[in-house]
Amino acid sequence: MQYKNILVAGSVAFDYLFRYEGELKEHFEGHDLSNLSTCFFSPNREKFYGGTGGNIAYGLSLFGEKSHLIGTVGDDFEGDYKDWLTGRGASLDFVRTVEGGDTACAYIISDDKENQVAIFYPGASLRDYDFGLDLKKHKDSLLIISPMNLESMVRLAREAREAGVDYIFDPGQQITLFDPEFMKEIVEGAFATILNDYELKLLSNVLDPKRLRRVIVTLGGEGSEIIDEANVIEVGAVKPDRIADPTGCGDAYRAGLIHGLKAGFDLKKSCQIGALNATYKIETEGTQNYGFSIEEFKARYKDSFKEEL
């Protein structure tokens, strides 16, 4: 199906990134984890625009895609971050601003091996709000439901199925919070589901892996794979020129994937676009600072996957 519009449901947040010198696991060696009191020292801190929804919308803008963002923010979203997203072509018609509320924040510590520890403060998005969205008017759209308020994710998935809107289910770390029966319902109704290998193991406790359709499993530097019933299609990774910051790589992958599907490519090629977009992201500090020209992207895609884009 050719999609006319893209709907991106997900968190909008400010990211505070900290760098830990060494490996995080070494910090815990010799500690009694049942009675833990510790401190991580970081020589620097960076603040960036972030959130799953904001990151995906930004990634899509690099391909010239104008998306409709769905999410919740606080008063502090007004100003720079709002102007940044609208300047990238994102529509904020379905973003709910909670008066007196805070925009969500993520505090992320990365070590020298790119392992991470994160604390997420949901702020105004702690509650489910009416976004003013009637999905019955968006049957020609592709919707991605990425991590945000759990009740919002559940409601949007049900409304999408009722309206006949294709959606990509992207539960992320929220996967452990979903009711197993609803998890089965939402995955079986999705156009595609995106998970990492750990999340796939959790899903396999609910669904027979042999019955999974269009499940995309991301494997970090090893690439990704598409599981479609008995078939497994491997998708390679693109080796980065350098590793600057892994934060937001998954969101960049999703943006490339969605762009590919909207452009009419098959699922494998769309995943390859996602893989290359994720590589551009990992080479740059921050979640919304990477970029490229379309000509550059096409040339690197051809070099990486030995086919034209």
C-alpha cells in the first residue's frame, strides 16, 4: 500500500547525556547489590532534544518526509524545541500541551563500551490525554506506536485496528508492562512489530514464534532480521566510521524503515535504509544532530548493500 501520510506516536523529551569513563559493570564489582549506595562520576553533560517520537520525526525529516507527531509535552516545550520540530516539517496538531506540566526528560549514562543506564522522567506524559486525533480520517496513513504513556499506546493500537489504519508496534522497554493477552492482540493486528532480541524472547512467551508475521528484530552491530512465519530474512548492518553516541540509533532505524515503506520499497530494503540511517546517527553526538544529503545517502547505501536505492 502506498501511504500518503506518516503518524508518529511517541514520547517527546529532553535528553541529558553523561559519559562514564570506563565500563559501568566495573563500577559494581565488589559491591553488595542488595544494599547499594553509589555515585557515577561524569566529567561532562550534554543536553539534547529527544524522545522516541521527536527522534523519529527528526529522522524522517532528513528524507524530506513531513510527519504528524502524537504525544504529550509540558510548558517548557514551547520555544526552541517546538520551533525546531516545526522547522523540520513536523506537524504538532496532535501534540497535547499540559499547562503547568513538564516535558519528559531522560538522563542517560554511557560508558566506553556504549553500555547505558537511563532514568526516564515522564513529566506531563504520565497520564493519557485526548490528542484530538480521529484515525478514521487517516486510513491512507502509516502509524508507528513507539514508547510513550502505556494507556496511550493501548488506546491508539485499538483505535488503529478499528479504523483500519496500518500501524507499526514498537513497544521498547514498555513491553513488560503490557497484558499478555493484549500483547498478542496488538502484535497480530500490526502491520509490523519492532523488537530487540531480548524483547523477542519476552514476546515468544506469549506468541508461538512460528506464527509471527513481519517481526523486525534489531541486533545492534550485528544488523537485524525479519521474521515472517517460518522465514527469517537477515538484514546487514552498516559499519560506522566512528562511534560517537549510540543514543537514538533505534529511533533513526525506525525513521529510515518508515521512509522506505512510504516510498513503496519492500520490508527488507526499508530495513536496510533504517540500518544506514542508524549508522549516521551513531557517528554523531546527540539524537537529532546527524544529517546527510540524499545523494550522499544513496551512494553510501549502494556501497553498503550493493544495490541502487
